[in-house]
Amino acid sequence: QVSCPELNDSKWIALCIYNVVVLSPVGVVVVMATEDKPEINYALESSMILLVT
């Protein structure tokens, strides 16, 4: 552990990795399910990109 609190960000790094690992497959499944509706597909794909990154 580091004594400087600004460098103890492992919890935030783990949370970011968790979000990417969980939300990416969910986003892929949702986008694949809406391939026949381009407007909904675009909206969901864009929102997933914004949420994951």
C-alpha cells in the first residue's frame, strides 16, 4: 500500500475493468438482437460505448 492517497486507486481500476467485462458482452448481445432496427441499434450501440468507456 502506498501512503499517498492519490496513488491508491486500485479500487477504481478494478471497478473500470469490471464494467468493461460485464457490460461489453451485454452490449454485444443487445446490439445483435436489434440488427433489424437500425435506429434502435445505433442508439443502443452508442450508449453502450459511452457507458463502457
